[in-house]
Amino acid sequence: MNRNTIHLIAGTTLAVVLAAGLTGCDPAGPAPSGSPSESSASSASPSPTEAPAAFVAPTSCTQLLGASLESSLTADGTVLFSGPGGTGLYPGIESAQDGGSPLSCVYGKDMVDLSTFELAAQGLTQDAHEGVLAELETRGMTEVAAGDTVTFTQTGDEGSTPAIIHILKPDSWVTAYSTFGGTARLAEITGWANTVETQVYP
């Protein structure tokens, strides 16, 4: 089977301290209504720091895509070509994530040209993240950074150039790849990649 191969918060800690102190009043004068006779102080406990989301490695295509996305993709005759553990019609297809140990799920319609697409994800160490970032920056893709996330995209076309999106976070790499490219297809697989993100950051 042919397919294109690519060479490829911290939360704010809030501490509020309220202090109120009253001095003594003239005993001959009227006592202020509702005034405490002693100084009082109250202190709100600091809220816990919110931990950043952490990548959770999937072990199956259903965990990677989520049952809803997987069902919608296979509803029209799309089948699993290659998945983890030697599953699928054509197991062992090389991943678009050409490094590390991604969980890769390749789908398509059997015997239909340009129907193949892949969704993949893997966790990254800090060193691996720097290596992937450096490599993707050499590929001439459109690069957009937002906070600690860097996204690389290639629109491709409807013939020979695939549509690709790589979403790179400090601890993970998510990819969607389609042999059939074009603007509409890139938008579609971007939606899929975003769904995968929600799956691996539960």
C-alpha cells in the first residue's frame, strides 16, 4: 500500500489577610452598636496552586481518538489500516512522527487512493521536545506559537502533497496527517488533532 512519508498556572496563589482593630471608647459615651470590644483578625487560607495538565499516553486507538470521533470516522466505511500491537489491515505502516515511540492509528478506505490519514501522539522529555522542535523548524511548515504550544501546519493539495498538523507541547507531540490535502482537509484534520489533545490531557 502506498502513502506519503514525511521526514518527519501555574495558578495564581491568592492570599487575602483581613485585619480590623478598634481602640477603646469613652466609657461615658454611648457604646457603638455592633462594635467588637477587642481587636479581631481573620485570614483566608491560600488556594492551592493548580497543577498544569499532564500528558497521559493512550494505549489504543479508541483512547487516542475517543469513542465518538472513532465512530464518526468509521461510519462511512473507513477502516483501521495500522494500529498498535500489529492491528489493522496493513499493520506496521510508518508513522508521520518519524522519531520516538508514537501511538499511531492509520485509517483509510481500502483500495481508495488518497484516503489514508493518521492520528498519532507521544509523550516527550525536555530533551526530546527540543529535538523535535528543531527538526520541525527545518521543514518549511507554517509555525505558530501560543504560550508553550507550537503548531506546525502544511496545507498540501488535493493531489500529491499531504495536509499535516503537528501540535508540540513541552511534554507531548500530537500529529494529524492526511494524504489528501487542501485547505478544507487541513481544517478537518486540525479538528481531529484538537480532539486527540483533549484525550491525552484528560
